[in-house]
Amino acid sequence: MCGRYATSRTSAQLDQAFAARLAPDFVEPEPDYNMAPTKQAPIVLARADDDGVHRELTSATWGLVPSWAKDRSIGNRLINARSETVAEKPSFKKAFARRRALVPADGYYEWYSTDDVDAKGKPRKQPFFITPQDRSVLAMAGLYEFWKASADDPWLVTFTILTTTAEDSLGHLHDRMPLLVEPEAMDAWLDPRPHETQELLDLLVPAAPGRLAAWPVATDVNNVRNNGPHLMEPLPAQ
């Protein structure tokens, strides 16, 4: 799964990476090196207007709330969508059909169960930071939805991140990893028009072997209240 990631690029840097206009109500994001569910994060989606379809950078809350949900708390359980079932699951299938997004990230965190145990006899988990070898922006595949509690309330925009089986070099850390959208597939992935399920899934790929680097980081990242670029720094060599 992907339950924590880092996103520190400014809107100008994201515009350069994705050629996306700013949404009218977009608020410049603060760097967040410990992005967690229920927080607001930048996402890229596609909008259609008189000038055609263009990319838009907007803000959304992590944890997808389907339009039919009775309350927003369901989003806490829908931070990830499994690519194998995303087209059939009631929580995701409408968004998969028409509301696909890119979720920019510097990298993401995963926790590896070590052979050591804590005082309760449970395996200790070592956090790792996973990022592109060239430190470019990751474009994780996402879905977004609109939801409101009542007719008088403002729209809440939420998103989820698609995951797949981890490729071999990262599978020893965790069995799942985010799906990525490569530059040549971004327009087709964001296109709001309906597409065949397999056509969409074929646009998504796990990271190519060797593309991502991973290293252990301090357990400070375990506490969502901790933040700062130091969370991504490798642990000193022993």
C-alpha cells in the first residue's frame, strides 16, 4: 500500500513538470514531507472548456469519499485502490471511468518488518524512503471524487492512489507499491472521456527495475506530526 509520502514541489515546479494550469481556488501548498491520509495535497486532473481539454493543478483531501457516501469518514479506509479490482469496486468504479488524476510526489515511505521484536513481541518495522534515482517528480496514478454532506455545503474533493504488486527489487520491503503514469501516457490517463478498462490499465506501470532508489530513514516519520526534509535523509551508515 501507499500510506505516507512526501510532496515538496511548488506550484511553479509542478507546472513545469506537468504543464498544468492552477485551479481558480488553488492554494499554494506548503512542503509536506510526511503526507498522510486526511491531509490536503496537490493533484493534477483534466478539465474541458471552450479551449479544449487541459491539465489543472488543484488541491484534494487524501482518502476518496464516493459521491454516494453518507459521511466523509469512509475516506479513511479508501486511501488506496487496488488496480486489480478498481474497475469493479463500487467505491472506485465511477471515478476510474471518468475522474482519473496524477498525484505528484517526491517519493513515498514503506515499512519493512525486521527480525527484531519490540517489548510486546511484535516485529520492529524499519521505515524506508523510495524515490526516483534521478530525483524527478513521481506521478502516481490516482482517482478523484466530489462529495458534499448536504446541498448547502461546499464540494469536498478527495483522491485515492492506485497500487499494484511491488516489483522485485522493492518487493522485499512491501508487497504493494503505487502505480506510476509515465509522461507519454499522462494525456490518455487524464482524459475524462470513457475508455475501455484494459486500455486504461495498460497505461499504468510499476516502476521499471532500477528506476527507484530506497534507503532506511529515521523512525521520526512514524509520527505524522513530525515533518521536514530530514525525514527523507538516509540513516547514517553503521
